[in-house]
Amino acid sequence: MLPQVAVGRHCCAQSTNLANYRPFVGDELIDEIVALADQLKGLRLCQVNATAAGGGVAELLARMIPIYRALDIDADWRLIFGDKEFFTITKGLHNALQGGDFHITSSIAAEYLAHNRQALEALDAHYDVFVVHDPQPAAIHHFAQPNPGKWIWRCHIDSSQPNAEVWQFLRPYVEAYDAIVFTMPQFCPTDLKRDNVVFISPAIDPLSTKNMELPDDMCRRVIADAGVNLREPILLQVSRFDPWKDPLGVIKAYNLVKQQRPGVQLVLIGAMAADDPEGWQILESINAQAVTDPDLYVFTNLMGVGNMEVNAFQRGVDVIIQKSLREGFGLVVSEALWKEKPIVAGAAGGIPMQFPEGYEQFLVSGAEQCAERLLYLLDHPDEAVQFGRAGREKVRREFLLPRLVRDELRLIQKVLAK
Ligand code: UDP
């Protein structure tokens, strides 16, 4: 049996009472969710992905499953197995969907398919609807046939310009799904049949420990306890250590800022994900720079930096950075804006759609531009405050969890009706 992630078993979580979201998103949306869920009561829903922690998909599923269960939808979250070899292949597929180089040899294809077949054999296939996330388990649907359930493939990646070889390999597996979800229309490869494609953007949970309100004093204590100097400006990037998140570019931008503001500090927080072998190598290069710079701080989940600490850092620093070169969505952008923080971010993938109107100049491409905008925000704190406020309102209207739950329930209803 595929391992099941234990979330939402107990009904004491804030998020299991939908009424708690009403003050944020209003009654109309919550009433619509309740009405949709009423028609889907007892539905057996299986969400399948490759990792229970580290990265946006795990973050989303951890928040959505308890809500579904509270709505009497029988939702489970199952993980496919993988060893280092498999995850090295799937990271290659992931990068290639974003346009990176990757050559699928016959042995790579065989390894990928064998893992998907094994995953399917270990999956209890008695669900009404499966939502399969990203390329790692994309072929399990193929091995599941015939199966009376409905199958949705949810791609979280910017696949607008995929590596042709990898896309041609994955496309037949993906096309066979009952519905395919991308974050935005631009991400849909041009040769994909569009009749069963829908676009749904991710969202953040305002009630999670990652995003809930925290007292200023607590945020300051968390940051001070980590050894960071609250009297000097603090910049922060929270991201997996991944080349597309460009942590080395962030350090370059910070070094440029430091030439003008010698006291500035940079905090990099990065979760090490089980399905991301590249992360360790990047962490090593970052650490090599951090040992010679007392103002460059590197923290990981392995050092006990969890959701609450991330929340405290996001709230307590001066400016947030998300200098992605490619980005599916970038939950961290909404997380920062929800906390009314100004952000300088890469003009990549799903990031611009999260920016409030009038603040597009803080979408950047190179380290120099990033440094220049960071300095501007440090020098113009009033504007930084306005930016943060506008950002929170944008997130409130478009990127909070109930909207995502509503969109997914609508889609489930649609595929069941087919
Ligand atoms: N995250 C975290 N700790 C870390 C790094 C990331 O909790 O050290 C969280 C982050 O707050 C966000 C998610 O992981 O909720 C990352 O999602 P995002 O969409 O930004 O990027 P992905 O990793 O999915 O590419």
C-alpha cells in the first residue's frame, strides 16, 4: 500500500471549520464551497504526489486535505515510493519541463515507468477521483487502466517551453487524463489538446501556522534567537535550494546591496525535500560563502526551522526576495505579501500574477536590478509599507485557500459529470 500522509485526522485544527475563513474571503465563496461539497459528500478522493514535506505541493495538500475531510469528502494523500535514482530522474524531468536539458535514455524511461507501475500496484485504486501532482507519478494513470475512477493531472510547473524530448515522452501519459490543470494558460504546452485543460492557481492558507498572525514581539525574538541583528536591515529568501530559485544570484544581489549598506544581512531559509537530490550540492556552495560572511545566515528545516519560524522571519524582516529564474507559482510570494511585506522577485512564471497593480517595477531579472530595487525599498520605507498593504489585499482577493478548494471542487464535479 502506498504510504499515506497523516494530516487532518483531528477536528481541532482551525482550518477544519470553514466558518473561520469567512472574515477573510466573505460568505459567498464559503457558501458556494459548502453547496458544492454537499453534492460530493462521501466522495473518495486520492491526492498523489512524491513528497510529504519541502515544497509548495506538500504545503498545499497539507492544508487542503483537512478541509475536504471537514466537508465529508473522504480525501487521502498518498506518496509514491522513490529512491535516489528515481528522484534524480524525476528532478531531471521537472527541470526539463521548465526548459532544462535532459536526455531520456531507454534505461531512464524504463526506470521511470517501472517506478510508476510499482506505485500503481501499491495504490489502493478504489477511489472515485485521483488528483496526481507533477511529473513524478504522471504515468500511474496509464498503469491503472481500466479503472472506473476519474483522473486529474495537476502540473505545478512552468511548462510553457518544455524540453521537446521530455515533453514528447510525457505527453501521451498526460493526455490520457480526464482533466489537466495548469496554473496559468501560458504554461500549457502548445501541442497539448486543450479540450480537457483547465487553469487553477494555487493559494495559501491564512489559518496555517505558516501564515497566521503572530505578535511582533514573538517574531523579533525568533529572529534574535537565531543570531540575526534586529538593528540592521534584514533581507530574506525562503526557498528550496534549487538552481531555478537562484540562491547564488540572491547572494550576489545582497553583496551589491552591502556595498551601499554595509550592515545589511541576508537570511536564506531552505527546506531539504526528499525528492530533491540537487539541494544538497547547492547548500554546500551557499555554506562555502556563508562561512566567510558573518551577515549571511543559512537555515534549513533540519535545524528546526519549521512553519512557525518561517512565519516569524517573513513577518520580521525588512524586504523579502524571491529571485526565481523559473517559477510555477511561488507560494512564498503570496506568503510574503499576505504579511504585508514588500518583495523583490524574479519576473518568472506565476510570480507576476501575484503582484499588486502598480508595483511591477519590483519584478526583476538580474542580480544588479534586484540589488537596485532592494536598496530602493530599504531607502523608501513608506512606499514599502504601501506595497505590502496592496499585496495583502491582492492575496486576500485571489490567492487564499477557499478559492482553490472551490476551483478544485468545481473541477471534480465537472469530471464526474463527463
Ligand atoms: N518552505 C518552507 N521552508 C523552507 C523553504 C520553503 O516552509 O525552508 C515552504 C514555503 O514557505 C512555501 C513552500 O515551501 O510554502 C514552497 O512553495 P513554492 O511554491 O514557493 O516553491 P516550490 O518549492 O513548490 O517550488
